[in-house]
Amino acid sequence: MRALEEYDFKVYEISCGGTEEGISVSRSGAWLVIEGAVNIPDPCHSIKVFPELDVATNTLKIHMKASKMKVFCIQCLAKAKFRIKINIFHLRQRVRKKTVRLYVDYYVKGRSAVMHDADIEI
């Protein structure tokens, strides 16, 4: 497994209130776009991503984890909306295939969930 080099990750909203957790996968030009939302313990938390590419099994794994930020915040159940953009051309050069297995999981305070596990065309 090697760390994925060509990607962009952004949490663009953290707010109080729960949400239905999930992701959508699409393409936009040279980018594979993964957008979604997860529940986090409170607005003091955000999410981090740890992408890995396993060329031997043709699998792109994206691990997400809630982590505490050092900010003042109120106590409420919160949601985090995010976007991950992965450069398709760079990904194709690494795996040398037209499809890749995309696996996305999420971990928060002792709970984990697989959000996506399917082959996608790149």
C-alpha cells in the first residue's frame, strides 16, 4: 500500500444536527469526486482522510476518521460535509487499468462503517 499523492480534501461545512451518513461518487473532468456527510460527536471535531492505493489488488482505500480540533465549541451532535477530489489521470498511471475498487470507511469514537465498496470506472 502506498499513500495516494494526487488528491484534494476539504471539509466545507460543520454544523449542529445529525445527518444521514453517505457518499456519492462522480467524475468532473480529470477528477474523481467523492462527496458526502458523516456525523461527528460535536463541532469541536472534524474529519481527516488517509487515502491508500494498493496497485496489486487495484484498490483505492480512503479511510476517514473524526478527530478533535483545538477550538472552542458548543456541545451538540454535529455533521461534517466533505469533498475529496482525486486526479483520474494520475490514478490511471498508477493502476494501469480502467476500473478500480473504491473502498471508503469512516471511524468515530469506537464506531466504524463502510461507506462504499464497489468497482468504479476511472
